[in-house]
Amino acid sequence: MGGEVPSGLMGKPDEPDRFVPLVVGEWGRRYGTVYVAREIWDMLRPNAQEFSFHLQDGQRFRLHFDTPIGRLKV
């Protein structure tokens, strides 16, 4: 990953071709971009509309998509 970023937020990956950038938000509100490792993204089923992930500090997150993952243009 890139160097330290204020507020403890991560920056863009050093090797962007190995990650899928996803703009996240809800109801027209944009929160930012999440970078998912391509090897993880490629393991998701095309008809999936969500996936969960855990951070090392114990936080858990769920990403939910309005359309199946296989139909997203990434």
C-alpha cells in the first residue's frame, strides 16, 4: 500500500492493476473509493450483490451493490 495518509485512511495501492477500485456511497452520497484485491474480486460469484470483509483491527464491513457484481463495469 501507499504511504501514511492523514486520519489513518489508506491511499491508492502501489500496484493499481492488482486492485478493483469501487466508489462507495448510498442514496447519491459518495463516501470514497475502496480498493479490492483483484484475486478476491475474481473469486466472487457473478450473481453476488454483496460481500463482507474484515480488517486486522477487528472491524467488519459489508459492501452491497444495487446490481449483480458480474454486471458491473470494473
